[in-house]
Amino acid sequence: MSTRAADNAIPGGAARLISCVLPDDGTERLLLHWLRDEAGITRADSVYCRGHSIVREAVGRRGRLPEPSLVRLVRIVLDAEAADALFEQIYEQAQIHRPGGGAMLMTTLTFATPFPLPTAVPYEPGD
């Protein structure tokens, strides 16, 4: 690799994506706060989704889909070395083990770029 290409290289490396499907009960907000404040994770997001049979039993009439429930999908990008240990901590922190607590999975990412937050920027109100 030339010196010029090395100077313009994008930092990053092997990573993992942890996806959590959580009930829409505020658990995802608590998890995101914990990830930011306690675990130092800055690459995470949360979106609303409709889910079937993830946080509650699917009950439907014959020939019809069951009513979906509103769930939150939290996605967290981690360096590959830290992913296994943090997977266990996220499982406990999000209380996946409780009835209706949701589900989580981890997949391999080929590459992810670090995203450091500036230290002088305050958190948004309510965070």
C-alpha cells in the first residue's frame, strides 16, 4: 500500500451486529442509556417495528395472521473482540430472560468504522 493510500485509510475492522427485539415498554431506552453511559457504545440505534410472536403468544383465527404487536428493534455495532462478552451483558441488562422479554441475535459484519463522539457536546434534553 502506498503512503498516500495509508494516510487516507478509513479506520475500522471486523465487527459484530447485535440485534435485539424488545417489547415497547421503555426497555430499549434504558438499554441505550446503559450502552452509552456504562459500556461506552456509540454505534447503536432503535426503531419501531411490528412483530408477531416475539414478545407475546400469537393468537389468531384460522386462516388469518395474528394481530401484530409493537416492538422495538435495537441494533448495536461492536468490535469483534468485545462482542461475546457484551452480548451476555446486553442479555441481562435488557432482561431478555423474562417472559415476553424479546429475542436477540448476533451476526458478523465484514467491516465497521468507529464513531467517536465529541466530548464537548452535551446530551440532548431528557437523555
